[in-house]
Amino acid sequence: MSSKIEEILAEEGAAAEQHDLADTMPTDITVARPNLTRPTVVSVRLSADEHARLQRAAAQEHLPVSTLLRIWALDRLRTEEGGGELSVAERLRRLEQAVFQHTV
């Protein structure tokens, strides 16, 4: 690397260290880190097709894949913890899913 590039990188690094985000953030903006209360990460192995399907579903909802999966998992837990009673819509969705899986 040339000394000019190294000098620029050093200057930028020093400026970043001295930068205070509060000085540049508008007062009506609140910075939040919502995932700090969820320190556990779960890895799930999926086929390329399954991952693509998840990406499409998440894109339709304008959500990251991980957020959509978290919503689905927590909804399922709430359903199961609530005595296992499913709504009519959920029972219909499961029936449709089972029928279409067997016809494909």
C-alpha cells in the first residue's frame, strides 16, 4: 500500500474514533437495539429451494428471513402453549398444505 493511502486510512480511523454519533443524529431519532434481549441464535439447515422459498415469503412481507422465521416460530409456540387449539384459519391452512403436498 502506498504511504498516501495509509495516511488517509489513518486519518479516517482517527476521525471515526473521535466522532460522536449524538452530534449528527436528529433529536427526534431514537437508536434502538431490539435484539439485545435475544442472545441465542438458532441455525437451521435448509435446501437451496427451501431457502429461496423463505426469501420470497420474507420479501412479500418486507421482512428479513430471520425475522419472518422468528415470527412463525413464536406464533407456533403461542398456539401450542395455548392448549393446542388452532384457529379455523390455521386448521384450513394446514389442511391445504397437507393436500397440496400429497398431490405434487
